[in-house]
Amino acid sequence: MNEFEPVVILLVEDDVGDQKLIKQSFRSEHIANEFRISDTTEGAIKYLERSKAGHKDCPMPDLILLDLNMPGLEGKELLKVVKTDPELDIIPVVILTTSDSERDIIDSFKLQAAGYVKKPVTLEDFQQVVTDLTNYWFVICKHIEHDKDMKNDRNLCIVN
Amino acid sequence: MEDTKPAVVLLVEDDPGDQKLVKYALRFQQHQSNLQIVGTGEEAIEYLRQCKKGDESTPRPDIILLDLNMPGMGGKKFLQNIKADDELSTIPVVVVSTSDEKQDIEESYKLHAAGYVQKSDNLDKLRRIIQKLTQYWFATSMLVKK
């Protein structure tokens, strides 16, 4: 991964408090990152459609962090969409949720989630989870460089 | 995963030197693992076939570490196979390869690899890589328990 290009993380999460917490925890890490946040599955699908169409304000994410329980379409539907679309299927999707039900874990891995993380309760544990995620996905794992020109536009794109 | 039982790691790797390196790298981690080693994709499929039968000598892997360049079917074909199997598709497969070719990385993710790590033949480096990998899979992420 190119050290000078920030990684793009698409966070799909309806809870505003969790959005902030996740973003701030990533800010403390040593890997430059940019967040794109959608509070619904539908919004994330729209975002990815724009990424595919090459819209500069919606760069292809290097990683998707996905909450499962959201109003409207549930998170699993986004996982299905990403993993069955040949233009999107290389993006790793990690579930980040409060649920630890066995059903949700099995369903998520069946749909090819690349990890299933239960949201920690304390701030300290939250930071640890974000450190572990960063170390795995952005320090040791190799990635495909998406179209670099698209990342030059730093306008924050929030889709609702 | 707060299980006290060591996580079962299936290493699919044909090079005896690399097998040893991974074994040593895993040995010094905080998270204990039960390492099972097979030398080819075909052997891995046979291992998993035994596992499905519930054979105790072949425990179900919690994760699979997969080399790409192997004689016979090779890593990608194996990955395709396991991801097409309903019972096995929930097992995360992490590619551990010397290759850092774009095509290998892209194809592996397309075949639903849950990570792609470049191998190092330096034990210290490999140990640091395996530390991050085991921390992610055995402490941070939850896994399907059978």
C-alpha cells in the first residue's frame, strides 16, 4: 500500500456516537485514513454506485466497516451486494456490531465478511480493536491500488 | 474469541522451510494455536473431507493460511473449491504468499480470501506479521465455532 495516500474507509453505521468514536479511534493510528460515512445500507449502495461510475467525491473504499442493525435494509444486504458485484468484490468488508448472535456470525462469514468484530464497551478496548484492525488490514495485508486520481479530491462525501 | 482452547490453524504450504518458519512464528505468540500442516491443495481438501466426517485427528480449522504457488491444483483453485462448499465457506482463508503481483492479490480477494499477506523468510519479520494476524483473528474477530 502506498504510504502517502490515505486509505479510504467506508463506515456504514447509523449511530452518530459510534461514528464519531470509530473515526476518532482511527485518527489516533499511524496510518493516514479518510472516512466516508453512510448511516444506511441504501446510502452505502448509492455511494458505491458513484464510486463505480468514477465520481471523484466517492473514491473506492479500501475497507468497509459495516454495522448489521440499521433502519431500512439491514447490513447483511450490503455485504451481499458487495460480494456479488465483480467491480466491488475485492473490497474487504468487516462487520462491526453489537450483536454476537451465532446466527449473525455464521450468516456474515457465509456471505464472505472478512472479519466479525463485536463493538467493545470501553473506550480503551475500542482503541485496541481499531489498532488491531489497522495492523491487520493496513500494515500486513496487501491491497489493490484503486484509481489514484480519484483520491485526490478530498471533499468529504456524506451520503444519507 | 475468549475460548481457552487453542485455535486450529490449517497451513497449506508445500515448502518445508516455510512450514517450519510459520510453525516457529506461531509458537511464540500470545494466542495459542493448534497448527495442522498439509503440503498441497489436494491434501487440504482431503483433510477437510475428514473433518466434515467429524474425525478427531483432523480438527476443523478456525482459519486457513494458504500458499498460492504449489504443485498440483495450486492455492487459487483450492480457495475456489472451499468457498463453493456450504459447510466450509465460513472458514476465513488468508493467503500467505511470496508473490506481491497485482494479479495474485486481486484474484485472491475476488475468490474471497480474508486477507493477503506477503511471506517473509526472515523469522523476526514473519513473527511480527503473524503476531498481527493472530491478534486480528484470535482476539479481535469472532469466528464460527463448530
